Amino acid sequence: MVKKMFSIRNMVLTALLIAIGIVLPMAFHTIPMAGRIFLPMHIPILICGLICGVPLGIFAGVVTPILSHLFTGMPPAVFLPAMILELAAYGASSALLMQFLPVKNLYARTYISLIGAMLFGRVFFGIMNALIFSVGEYSMQMWLTAAFVTALPGIAIQIVIIPAIIIALQKAKLIDVQHSE
């Protein structure tokens, strides 16, 4: 599995998804708070984890916000550490679920892995804010609002387009998503 994870194809896909993770949010930043509403940087990281595996999913989750910050100034430096950790968690959890979930149907496995990773990432986001980035200032209400209410359009977009992209790439034989038996 390690050999396959670091194939040229997966490294090129990771680089492409990192580039998309820098460019896609730029289209949304003309709208106030669009990053928090539509979560455009999450999409390529979740896709990377689902199709390229744990190490490359984590790599994309760490590198994308750093490069985006350096090239575009977004996310702002104050949010950069939290974004790096959150996106790395999305990359890792989506990959782990996709790889080890004992579901043979690709469509079902993709949806379950995606939703599981999205839930894990939002819980991780809340714990990080409560214990590290906003100690004493972070409440359950703030977490629910930021992780679910404000982000609802982004959550809907992720649930609709990410599985469609994975299935289309698989049908076009551009990726080969397998899982352990």
C-alpha cells in the first residue's frame, strides 16, 4: 500500500489538489466570510485524503494553507495554525476511513468516509479552539455556529460534489480507489 500511495500519479494529484486549494478560495474571497461559509479549501484536501492516502492527505492539509497564505494572504496569519491542524485532520481522517472502512461499494464507502471525516474534522476544530486557540473564550454555541450553522452551505457542497468527483475519476480510470480487506 505504501508503494502505491507514493506513486507518481498520487504525487501529481496531490500537487494538483494543493494548487486547487490555493486557487479555489480566491474565487470566494470577494464575498465577505465566504471562506467560513463555503469551505473551499476543505474540498481538495478531503479529495486528496480519499484518493491519495494518509501521508499525502496530511501533506496537502499542511502545505495548502501555508502556500495560500504566502501567495494570497489568506488565511490570515492568526488563523493559519488552526487551519493547518484542521486540514491535516481532514486529510488524515478521510484517508483512514476510505482505506479501512469494510464497505465494498465505492459510492457508499466514499459517502461514509466523507461524512465521517467531516464530523471528525469539526469536532477536532472545536477541541483545538477550546483547548489551544481560544481557551476560556470558546463555547459550545460558538462551536455549533462556526462548525455547522455558518458552514452549512459548504457542508452541502462537499456532500454533493466530492463523491461525484471521486466516482467520475474512478469511472474514467484516472484513479484506483481500493480498500483493505
